[in-house]
Amino acid sequence: CLGLVLGSMAMSLDLYDEQDLQLFAQYRTNPVQFNQRIHPTISSLITEMTNLDRSKRSTNLYDIIDRLDYYREYDPEKQTDLSSVAGWVNKEMQHKRQFILNKLRNRLFDTSRRNRLLYYKPNMRFVNLTISSVPMVLHYQSIRTELLFTWNADVSAKVTGMKEMVLNKYLRFEDHQYLAAYLDKIRLESQRNINEYGFSQLKMVITFLNWHNLKENASERIQSPLLLIPVEVKKIKRLKEDHYSMKVLDNVAEVNPVLANQLRELYGIKLPDFVDLDEMKLEQFYQLLKGQIDAANQGIQLHYVDKPKIKLVHSVAKQTVSNYRRRVRKTSGQFDSYKNISYSYQHEHYKPLGLEIFKQRVEPRHSYLEFLVNDDIQLNTQHLTGSNTNERELFEMAESDSNPYSWDFDLCNMVLGNFNYKKMSLVRDYNQVVDNNVPNKVFDALFSNEPKQIQPFYPDLNKPEDWHHVITADPTQTQAILHSRTGESYIIQGPPGTGKSQTITNLIADFVARGKSILFVCEKRAALDVVFHRLKQNGLDELCCYIHDSQGDKREFIKNLKHTYEDFSQHKMDWTGIVVKRNALLLQMKEQIELLEQFHHTNNSQPAGAGMPVRKLIDRIIEVKKNIIPLDSLQQELLPNYEQWIHFGEKLQALSQLLEEEGAEATFASHPLSKLNDAVFLAEHPLNFLDNLLQQSTLLLANIREAVAA
């Protein structure tokens, strides 16, 4: 009675009015849908207090009063005691390092709709084991729920016991003809991930969480995997049909890290990293999760779905098979055609020609739209499960699907597929560092508030005795290798083919020569193979521990370790001979380097009278080579130095231009004035000085003639 009063007041309905009473009955489970202003807590109370089952109604009146008094308050710490649950430990962030790491960790999560760990959508990359176990029968009422692949007693016992399951026992390969191809695709993709990344991404989802993001889009139903089990699928060849077996690798279920982060950010719901199925049943995990949701006081109800909805599952299975057949019909030539009517007598696609002609050309058929709008059209007699009434519903939706405050803990939807887990392994490492507040000098220096102190580094690249290269390296690569000895962090960046792998190889050799231990980590195996192959070519593979898969490479690692120990014990290393040989090679390299240094010094030097370095002088000679006139030794001796030409060349060119303008020879040496002494040109009055000289010369010449005549 109190629930009806509360509902009547909150929804403003008169329950004595038949029409209002029908509205209340329609929206009783989700009053928020009737009035968006109703608080979720009050909406949840109305649903609980008016439950059709009296035993499920709230009986504690004081608890109801307390919830009504404080329905606007939200205490995130008011939760069930989870200290006894392994992995359910959460620590408050108190240091700057923890906040930064938390932000970096959140960047690993892909919250877009492409991520199937958050927004799951069925496609060819996944196999729904529950749907694939549904037989294609005429009446869904004849399907036995215990034979479906759900979290029942049989499946849960085998998963918990880590036993191998033959999928042919549970799945209907004869009805779902796509299963073999899909399982092969999933199996091969898992093997490729192992070969490339070193671990498998193949998981079996044992629990889905059907929830709503009330802060962004409350009407959208999100289906996300909640608990995942690592499995391995094998194909066993048989005479009649191939058998597929699924082996459970671990009975510790991993909580979807993307979903856990999303629930923590949106609602403050904290989930563990793992759930040990030996120690905790899924129903107990559901109760703990439900306790957190209820303590949040947001009106959200979590339902435990452990029994499949046969009608819905059967319809989805039929639709899946129909879509596959339609796709095969379009892409393959398995169907014959007669006057645009496809038919086939194959067992897999049995469609006899006569029946297809009757269906497409003879049998009268009304469209679905005509059936909805025309009350005179009766139901087909083949629909034995339908009721021939005038009510025509366009669709049927489950109660929980239309209520954003009604979530499902679904155990009846088990999916097998390869999920994108490449970055998720780092999440647990981030959580450990954040929770334990692990200090690190490199991290503190990288995110320090103080400006970075740039220390200039100018190594001597002409000292081969400091090198430990095993392959050729240019000066920039050598500088990068020598820079690593400073202990500072740096990044080597460049497009493909610029020598990054060669630099890494020489870096590893340099660290080994100085007695260091190296951990070389790559995302893909291809980069590891390249570096390891280069080290092996130079005989350093015996010092390397090549691990791509911690499980698959264990035996090979032990064999390699044994071979290394035996080789070291049987073949003693001639350390003295190695040192002598290295010193001899260094001496030869030093001699060649000295020749190069001498050549470099000579080219950069500037001889007396040249006016420029030798290298530039050679370039100038090459540039004016075609204009050089051959001279004999006497002429060359009279030439001035090139330095004088650099200083007075422009003036000589200007003089030649003036001589040409006067009609004389452009070469000043051919002009009579070139015979004059420099004193004439340097005189204060050159013309008077020249005239006096001519008069004196004439007088002297006359005196000489008189003396000779006498």
C-alpha cells in the first residue's frame, strides 16, 4: 500500500482512475521512463515496494525511511567489505607520481566503439557458443535448456577443473554450417598472435554485463564482456568430420580491464583484476558486484541471468544461419539458376526447383507491411505458436532492455574469439606501480617540474680504442652509442632503412663489452629476429637469451643454456690472444686515421700566398680550368701570388675595361704605359714628372752623342 502511495505521488497518477492505473502498471518497473525528474533511488523504491511477489518486497520500514531521507546523498566508501577477496585492493592516490601514472594507464584503454571489449558486436571474428548450440527446430519450446552451451553445471565443472572440452559434443555443426570456417579462422589468428607477439589473445567470455552509460546515452544498451577465460582451440582430423576441442588454460577468470576502468570512472564501481573460480562462484561475485551497485544508491538494479531466453536465443540462431546462407548464396556458385530462380539439390543447401517455383511464382504472399495495417489478413497456418488477434506489435523488447536502470549479469551468452589484448597486459603493471608507489629516477626526471639541464656532449669520434662495434657504423651512429655511456635517456628516431637496428646491435655489443646486462624488448617478433640475427652473425648469440614465448621457448632456452655451459667448459677462451689481435687491429686503424687526419688538415690549411684554404683553391681551379692559358716556366715565375689577385683583381678588370673603351688592347702589358716605372705613377704630378724625365733623358742622350762623335 505504501508503495502505491509513493508511486502515485511521484508519478502524479490517480490510481483510482483505470487509465492512470494502466499507466502505473506499464511503467512500474521503470518510473524514470514515465517522468525523467524522478530520482533513481525513488524509482528503485517504487519498483521494490510494488513487486508482484510479496516475498520480494521491502519489509524494513525504517530502512525505507532512511533511504528516502538521504536519497540525494552518495557515499562512495559505503560498500561491502571486500578485503577478503584476492585482487580487490584499491589504494588512494596521494603522490604526484601516482596521478601521472594513472593518467598514462587510462590512455591504454580504447573506449571507442571499435573496441569489442567494451562495445561487443557479433561478427565473423567471434563464435557465440550459446547460439551455435541451438538446434534448428520448428518449435523453440522443444529445446532443452540443459543442452545449450551456457554456464551450467557441466560447463562450469569443466572450466573450473581446466578440462578439455570437445566442441562437437555441444555445438550443432550440422545446423550451423559456418562453425567450422569460423573456428578455423579464430584458431589460425590465435596462432599468428603467438608467433608475432608471443602470447595468445584467444579468450572465452563466460559472463557478459549488459549495462547503460547514464551520463552520455542512457537509452543505449551496451553489451560488454565481464569475465574472460584463456583457452586454446585445436582441430583434430577425422574421417567423417573434423573435431574441435577447447582446452581451458587457466581457471582464474580475468575481469575485463577496459570495462572495469569504465565502471570505475563513471560510477566508482571497483572490480578486481582476477576472479579465482576455485575459491569464488560466479553467484558470489555477482552478489559482491550487486552490493557495490546498491551501495552507490543510484537506483540501478543488477539481475542475475542464469537461464537462457529460449525464444530470443532461437530467433537469433535462425537469423545467424539465414544471414550466413544468404552470404554464401551471393559469393559462391553452389546454386544453379533456372529463369532467375536459384535452386540446389546439395545436402548443405537443399532448395528443390519445384518448391522454389511454387514459392516465388505461384504461392500468394502478403508483405509484412500489409499484415500490420490490414486486419483482414489472417496469420499463416504454419505459425502454430502465434495468436490470431488484431494486435499487431512491430517488435517485442524484454523488460530489462528498455530500462536503463536495469542491468544484467548474463551467464547465458558465452562467446569465443580473439580480443585486442596487446596493451591490456600493461594495465596490471601500471596498477602495481600506482598502488605500491614504486619510485623511479628516470620517471621522476622525465616528469620533473624543474627545467631539464641539457649537458652538451661532444665525443671524440676518432678514438677507435673506445669502440666495441661489431658491424659498421657511421659517425652519427657512433655518437649515439657513445652517448649511452653518460647514463641519460634518449630516443633514436628515423624512418625505415636509416640504421636503427644496426645501432641497437652495436649498443648491445658495447654494453656487453663493459660488463652490463641488457633487456631488449620489442612489440613484434620481427624486430627481435633482425637484431638477434645480426648478433648471431658476429658470434654473440651464445651470450643472448632469446625468449619470445615464456612457455613455448622454455625448453629451447634450457638447451641453449646447456650448450653454452658445455662450450665454455670445453673451449677455453684465449683472452691474451684476443687482446693482442684487437691491439693490432687498433694500430692499423690508427695509422689509417692519422693519414685521414693529415689529409683533412692539409685541405683545411691555408698556404702562404694562396689567400684561401687548399680545398677552396682546388674548387676554384676546377671552376676556371677551361680559361687557364698554358705558360712556360719563365712566365709562371713572373706571375704574382693568387692572394694578390684576390686583393687587386677587380681593379685590373676595371683597367682592362677602360683600355677597351679607349680603343687600346685590353691587356695592360701590351700598352706602352706598362713600360713606365712605378715611380711615375706614384709621383704627385706624374705628367710634369714624366716631362722632366724626358727632358733630362733627351739632354743626356745629346751629351752621349757628342761624346761619341768627338
